[in-house]
Amino acid sequence: MEFNIKAVSGLPGNMSRRAFLAGALSWLGYMMAKGHAFGAVAVPPESTDTRLKSLTYKIEYLTEFYTTAKETVKMWIPLPTEDAEQEITHLSIEAMYPYTLNRASDNSVVYIETSGIKKKGTCASVRYTVKRKAVGITLSDDVDVAKKYLKLSEWEKRDEAITKYAETIVGGETDPMRIGRRLYDGIIDRTAYVHELCSRGVSAIAFEDKSGRCDDFNAMFRTMLVYKNIPVKWEQGVMLPYRPVLKKKGTVEADCINSHSWLKFYAGGKYVPVDLSEAKRWPALRDFCFGRLTPNRIKFSTGRGLTLRPPQSEILNTFSYTHVEADEVPMIYGHNYRTFIKYELIRKEI
């Protein structure tokens, strides 16, 4: 077997997760004080971003291999969701190996299966134009559909500390919108944001550590609202730069750092979008991100604990970048392969 499955220890030595994250936060603060920028959106957005109605991009989504493999290789490349918030046109696919296009209402994929990876370099290129609209509160009277979002994933199991906190913050409030705002503010106030850290979005760990990135913020929020019997929908994609640093053309890596999640909770016949981690990163967006989403993002998947078409061997936490397996064993992102998004901004609507 030519690819290398490495054993990766989560933390150095016997260091606790809390100590590790504390050190990471200190390092991040030092680097930011020195003027270093991290990630695709490294400067605060201007107020004009909150007035944008839509952004339209030409996208090229690339999957590149750095190793070869003799085994049977399967790969699932995410396709952007087509819905009222996101229009997809001019889709084209170029691949070194035969592929199938498997569309679904939530998680669509370009699926490739081959007897091996013969050549390093670009394996597949998926091109399309995406018009991503700003999102606000939307009406829905389908309570039965909303109820399916009351089921928590294995990463969102609540414990006594989480339920006690939720009870303290919510108090006697019964209105879902007010409950959502109280928990939104409470989580943002008590949680430090760490961008350059890939995490699994485990609500109990994030609550204990009081730190994390988007998946951690959202796992806590979803766990607490579902505890209060409020349905919450999980959406996942990739964040593109805000306009102060948005060039007409650019490239971002579609990896666990630029992967981004957000939520919509159901309150009195309405879906209310929230983006807790962006509200934490940019305090000026705190009120905006409760009930609205900026359009500088691409949505790829819905839900957690995903099974794709055809099924993969490993249940996926989320799906926003290419998943690859060789003889049913997941290949290592960053070592065996990587994914990139080349974008060109062709239209903005204010």
C-alpha cells in the first residue's frame, strides 16, 4: 500500500486538551499582535457586507493528489446545494477517471471509483457559477419537517453541565426566539474563538474548554436548544473572504480551517439563521448574525453523521471537502490529497 496512514496523537505528550487550547490561544494572540493574519477572512468585515443582497462567483473546485495508490480508490467530491438561497449554473466536470453525478436534496456528490491513483496532480475539477444570496428569517409551517432536526448527532450529546447552564441562562423563558437569543449571547460571551484549530465540534468538550471554532460554537448551541425542544438545522460549507480582502480572483483551501458551519433554529413557524462564531470574531456583526447570514459562503451539506451516495465506510461528521478512501480506509487529507477553491467574483448586488 503506497499511501501512508499515520497515527496522529491529539495532544503533545500528556498535555490536557484544556492546557493545549490555552497555549494555542496565547500563541494566536501573540501572532495577531505581531500583525500576522490567519485564514481566508483575516480582517473585520465592513458594514457594507451587511447590506449585500448577493454575491455571484465562478468557482473551480480542485481535488489534487500528492501520492499514488494501487488500491481501489473511492472519492466523494461535494457539490453545492441548489435551493432558494443558492443558485448553481454552468456546471461542468473534468476528471482523470470515470465519475457519476449523484444529486440529493441535502448532500450531492461527484463520485469517482478507480482501480488506483496512477498519477499525482489534479484528479478532478468541478466548475460552476454560484449565486449566493444573503439569508434572513424565513417562514415555514411544516412542523413535521422541523421535528427531524430534534435528533442530536453523536457529537452533540448533552451532559449535566450543559443542561444546568441552559436552565440557568433560559430561566423561565418559553418563547423560542428569546430562548435562542439568550443562549446565543451566553455561548458567545463564555467561549473564546480559535480559528487555526481543526476540531470535531463536540459540545461537551467545547463547553468544558470554553473555546473552539464554528463547529464547537454550533454544537453547543444546537445541543442546548434541542434540550429545550427547539429544532435546529445544521448547514456546512466553505467561507470566502469578506469584501475588504476579497480580490476579484483568488484561491482558498477547502479544508477543515476554511470549512464553516452555521445553523437555523425553528421558532413559531420561522427558521432563524445564526452564525455564532462569526459574531464572536467580529463583534460588529453580533446582532446581524442573529437572524441573518452574509453571502460570502458556499453551502455544501446539511446535517451531521452523514451517509453519502454511494455509502462511504466512515460516517462523516460533516461534508465540505473531498472524502477519499483506499480499500475502504480513509486517506489522510493534507498528506495524500488536498482540495482548493479557485473563485472569481463576477457580480455583487447591494
